[in-house]
Amino acid sequence: MNINSASVVYYSASGTTRKVAEWIASELSKRGIRASLFALPALFDSVPAALESSDLVILGTPTYSFHTPPIVKKCIKSGILPAGKPYGIFATYGMVTIGSNLSWLASMIRKKGGRIVAAMKIESEHAMMFKSGRPLAMGKPLESDKRHIANFVSLCIEKASSGDRGLKRIPGIMKYLAFLAPPGIARKMMPRISLNTDTCTLCLKCVNSCPVGNISLADGLIRHGVNCLLCYNCIRSCPEGAVDAKLENMDGFLRLLSKIPDRDSAVY
């Protein structure tokens, strides 16, 4: 099978996963493969013909509290992604969760008829530590990390072209912590978002920054819905500090978790 076209589908709240997706698309193009980029949640509006006809699909996601964000799970379960295709998967992570969602991501895609040909975990600046002067994996991914991208793309093309049966197991110890901390429990461990209505100026920057449209203006007040991903984009975007969460309380715990081995970027 010749790989002439590829689709790179991704979700990115802070921009890191988008950066990696763009690097992958660029690497594919260098090899003469027509590469298309599709971002979530925009992809839910319509399914492009380029995605359906792709010879290879690459799906990328950040890792939130050991898990795949609900929006990515929804994408897989909804049937938007074409079945019966070879898939490459990648996850960005902030030195803590260590691509713990790759195995679960692979399992969900296999259930929909996809064939996992390669996987990559790539270390990135911890998205929850933007208030810290020295976040974990600060500044990553770096230009030097493009070697992982090149390796990943090579493996995707090679295995997809050869008809290889694909990955049956993705190494790593953190997937077991993901099993021990299911999404419901993991979410309860995360700092809650609060809104100070006295300092809120209704600038709507939080509304516009929410990647899933969970924040709205109603009756002259900012309303947070029930579909929060806990990406904390609303806090990053608020110029008045009216939206906040006690993220600093997690700092020590996250740094402790980052000591767990097997944390380096890797391609499988």
C-alpha cells in the first residue's frame, strides 16, 4: 500500500499539541505525502473528504490527569474518524503522566476498526503550571525533539505501507496509574475553577478561549457549564485575574510525580 495522503487530527488547549501536530504535518510533506491538519472541536462541524480518503490517520492529544480528554474520546466514539485505516497516535505530557493515555487511546481506536501502526509520547511544558516560574519541562517540546517526530513519521509510513498488523502493546508503567485513577476520581483531585464577579469586566476573553464552548455570557453574568475539561485556559486568558484556581497547591505533588522513571519522550 502506498501512502500518498495523511490526515493529522488533534486537540490542543494551550497550543503545545498543535505545535507537535504541525511538525508532524511538515515532516510528512517533506516526504512527498499530502498532509492535512484538522483540529478539534472544529472537526465536529463537518467531516472533510480529505480525512475520509486519507491513506494514514494520525491522532494527537494532550494527557490530562493520566487520561485522554473527553473531547478526543467523543471524536473516536462518534465515528468521525474513518474506520479500517492505519493509525499513528501521539500524546503530549508534562513530565508527570508520561503518555499514560496512549494504551487507552489505542484500545478505543482498535474497537472502531483502526490499526495502530506507531505511537509516540512527547514531553511538553506542563500546561497546569503556567503560574509557576519554572514549570515542569519548561519550553518543551524543543527543536531538538523533531528527531522524535521524524522517527515517528518514518515508522508510521513503514508500518502502514507494509500492512504490518500493528502495535499490540505500548510499553510504560503510567498506564497502570491511569487504571487506578479513573477520570471521575482524577477530576476530583484537580483544583476547582472560581469566578470573582466583583473584578470580572465581562471582556469575554474566557468565553473565547474555552476550546469546548463551556463558558457563556447569560443575564449579564459569566456562566461555566458542566463540560469543563480543566484545561484552565480561562485562567490564562483573564486579564483581571477574576477567573482563578489554586493551581499552586498542586505544584509539590506534580514535582513529586515527575520523579517516576520512564518519563522521556519515546516512539513505539
